[in-house]
Amino acid sequence: MAIIAHNYQRRQKNISVTMSFDFDRIIDRTGTGSVKKDAMGAYFGRSDLLPMWVADMDFRVPECVIEAIRKRTDHGIFGYPVVTDGFYDAIVTWMQKRHGWEVSSDWILFTPGIVPALTMSVMVYTEPGDRVLLQSPVYPPFFSSIKDNKRELVNNTLVEKEGRYVIDFDRLDNLLKNDVKMMFFCNPHNPVGRVWTKEEVLKVVELCRKHDVVLISDEIHSDLVFRGLRHIPAPLAGAGHENMVICMAPSKTFNLAGMASAFMVVPDTIVRNRMKGLLQNLHIHYGSIFGLTALQAAYEGGEDWLEALLMYLKENLDTVENFFGEKMPQIKPVIPEGTYLVWLDCRNMGMDDAALKEFFTGRAGVAMNPGTAFGPGGEGFYRMNVGCPRSTLLEALGRIRNAWDKR
């Protein structure tokens, strides 16, 4: 409760500084090599869509990050880097301040991204043919990390109850006991936006311990939590920290995905040393100069920017909820408890998935991720990224409504 109260007071304090961060600014990303804009033609067959899909934001990063990178650039020498104490200290301090989690720097392993961390976890902790569990609808690389490495995918599909998703724990228990070796857990969950409660996280941890299953927890959206809720890192749930890997990064929080700088927190020494061995064998444990610089600068100086961002994103979420509620009730948004991704329930539009694709892409001219990409349970849904200026969001909503009126 003390952490929640502290966060509330800090957000109240920072209301006055919100206007000093210009999240309304439109920045043209064309020609910058961004997936969101420049790869749109390859993904959707058209390059003239309004990009509301891949999960990065259309906001400039905090000025402290830009200044740190500029200072490092001015040095002019970009030789082999080393992960410094400042990198570890920034993470340790951030975990304590934002999540009340006492992390030892010895637990932290650099990785060039969350997806590489997921894939390397499959390689390190399982063998070909082993069973790996996930809970769909979920981030698509969860599937490919399992299948591409010739592991057997096991799915405990999330259950939707009145527009909110829950875990079927009885089924999870039954699946885990059938020789599952590893579980991928997404918290906060992409795309359904759940911030799992302490009780839910604890149950997952307890079941994995009961069945000797390695838990890989993707917590990349952990700093993007709304409605007075609190993110619970898996080791904080109360059942110890053995046999688990926590995957985190500043990339979603501060819009730094292109910096390829993430980390794993692995409290268990044996589990950590196994991963460390692969990182060293692949020679990817050193990081990149600018990725390391950006991570440290963001965690050390980006908190005010984040507080302002959270307020802006919450207003964007309110805009989406009010728009569909008042002007197009055929679409029911699942407003997230965390992340800047809205799971749109389109099942009352009277269209199958092929027709939905034609509607959003062909008629509305809006690029969004189809729910089918997130596995079973995604049929009839689309994922909208609202990490953008409000004018862009309103343009997207207007296009969808106009296309509906002209159908």
C-alpha cells in the first residue's frame, strides 16, 4: 500500500509538469527505417495506412536519453563496450523505486531484447520435443520461439468473462503436470491488457513449482500500469524465486525498442549460470554502446517523463472507450489495466476475420494487428496501439466510423 500511495502522490505532483512534455507533436517517421511506418507495405500490401499496429510509440524519447546519447556521440570513439556498474545500479534503483523489488546486481544479465531472451530460454532450459506452455491470445513471438526450436506447444487459453480475461487455473494445473518443462507468462499481458493480481501471480508461481516447471515471465510492460494498480514481479508474489527468469526492458516504457537493450533478472544461481553460459557462447553479453547508454539514462532521469506519459495514455484510453461506447457500440474495447494496447472486440460487427481485414485495411485505411495473429481466442478481435498523439488516434477512430457508415 505504501508503494501505491507513493506512486499516487508522485503522479499528483507531476500533473503540473505534464505540459512540459509535448506528446501531441506529430513526427513523420517515413524513411527512418521503422517497422511501424516503412514496413507497412510488406505487412499490409499498402503503405498509405494510418499506422496503429506494431507496439512502439510515436513520441520522442525523454530529453535525458537524447542528451546522454549526444554526449556519448561527441566522444567520437565507439570501441568494444563493457556493461558498467552504472547499468546495473540504474536497474536496481528502478526496480526498488517503481516496484518495491530488492534486486541484486548479480542477478541481472544483459540481453539484446525480450524476444531473444524468450528464444534463448527455450534453448537453455528445454530440449527438442519438450513441452512449453503459453496462454493465448498472446504476443506472437511466444509461438515462434517454441515452434521454431522444435518444442511442443501447449496452450492454456485465457478465459474471457464479461470483457475481462482470467486464467483457468484448474486447466493450467492439469496441463503443467503432463510433462511440461517451461511456461511463458506475460505480465502485464499483451494483448488483453491484464495486470495480474498478486494472488494470480502467486498461483502461477506455485503451480510451476509444484510441477517443476521453469517460469519465464515477460514483464516488458511492467512500468505501463493504470487505474491505481500495481505490477507484481513474479518473485514478489510470495513463493520464492527459484526456477524463474524475469525478462524486462526500458523499450516499451521509454520508446527505446530500436536500442536493442534489455535484461533478464535471474535470482536462482544455477538457473542464471546456465543462461550466462549461452550468452557468453554467443558473444552477445556485452551490449551496444548506445543501448547501454540509453537504458541507464532513461532509468536515472526519465521518471517525470513516464509519469506524464501515463496520464496522456490514460486520456487516450478514455478517448477510445468513450468513442466506441457513444458512436460505434458494435466494437467493444477491452480497456487495458496495463500497456498502451487496446484489444478491440469486433465480433458484433457481423464479419468474419477475412471481412474484418478488408474493413480495417481496405476501407478504413487503418493498420492494426489482427487478433488471429495472437493465437486461439483472437478470432474476431483487433489490437490497436494508442501510443500516439491524440490527433492521430482521433483520425484513426474517425476513419473506422466513416468506413462503418459507408459499408
